[in-house]
Amino acid sequence: MRSTTRRALRDSECSIQRSLEVIGDPWTVLVLREAFLGTTRFGDLVTAIGISTDLLTDRLARLVEAGVMEKRPYSEPGKRTRYGYLLTPTGTELRVVLGALQQWGDTHRLNGDSPSMERRSRTTAQRLEVAFVDESGQAVPLDDVDFVPRAAGS
């Protein structure tokens, strides 16, 4: 039974709001997509996404500051040191967020006959779906999922 009384959440209390402060920009999500595809170099990110260097610099700085990516130096023989951007363990956890966005887009925003990518298990190669899973490991249908604000201090 759903409660008809709902307490308003202040933005500072809402983890959705706090998450969007880090990844809520479309360019940032595309940077993350490319990182999951293995793109780590600044110039390659510019080319892959079609983003301006100023915007990419800003988005990468935010992701590094939030601990989502780390900046690592590399150099090719005879060239100056440059930096690559790699996902941290915190950033890697965003795979489920991007997978959920992709799954929704495949269902509601498909451009053409089939999705451009599939989610597959590295171990079994089986296709994967993003789902809510309860404490016993069972998938829960979306119409059985509720977002319930917690009482203050609990």
C-alpha cells in the first residue's frame, strides 16, 4: 500500500540530486560512455564525442574531483607527457547507470532497427538486462518498485 503522505526532500538530502551534480550533464555521460568503451586520451575523447576542448577539460576536471576518473600521465617516445583519464572503482560502478540509460533508450528512443550496442556478460556472453534486485537476489518488476523517503535521522 502506497502512502499518500510524502515528505519533501531538500536537494542536499537527495542522493539523486547529489549524483546529478557530478554526472547530470549530457557531455559528461558521453565521456563516461567512451571511457567504458576504452577511450582514455583527451584528443581521442574530443574526436569520439565531438566536444570542444574547453568543455571536455571542465567535464574531466569534475569527474576527477569527484573521484570518478583519475588523470594519469603517459608519453610516447620523443613526445611530451600527456594525460589519460581512467575510470576509478567509483566510476566503474556507474556502468549500471549507463546500462539503464541505454536500456531505456533502446526501448523508447531507438534510431533504426536495432540498438547500437548490447550489454553482455564477459564470462558467459549472454545478453544482460538492467534490473532492480532484492536482498535475496531476485529481480523485481518495475511496477513493484517504490522510492520511499526515509525518516529524518534513520
